[in-house]
Amino acid sequence: MKNSLPKLRAALLFLLALLLPALRVAAQVATTEEPEMADALRQNGKIYVVVAVIAVVLAGLLFFLISLDRKLTRLEKEVQE
């Protein structure tokens, strides 16, 4: 468990580094021109579904990475013993 915290921090920083450029581009697009698809999704209330699906997928990936790290840590301890 002691070794998983730095790895988790590294994974979160990597995820953040991947998301920051996308968020910056999204903010620039929102201030200039908005695509018609976004307006249609927003009017129908489906934009929240899109955001929820993206959040679930990212949460699933994060959960998978954490569980994989724990399994690898356990296997490394077994090999060392």
C-alpha cells in the first residue's frame, strides 16, 4: 500500500495532463462559435447524458488502474518472499 500512493498520484497527474489541453480547446471553442450539435444536445437536455457517460468511462478507467496496481503490488510482494 505504501508504494501505491506515488503511483496513484502519477496516474492522476498523467490524466490531468491529458485533460488540460482538451479543456482549454473546449473553452476556446465555447467562447468563439458553438457547433449546432452542441446547441441541439443542450436544448434536448442530452448534453448531460454525454457528460455522464464520459465521467463513468473515466471513473471506470481510474478504478481499473487502481485495482491493477494493487494486484501487481500483491504479486510483487509474493515474488519477493
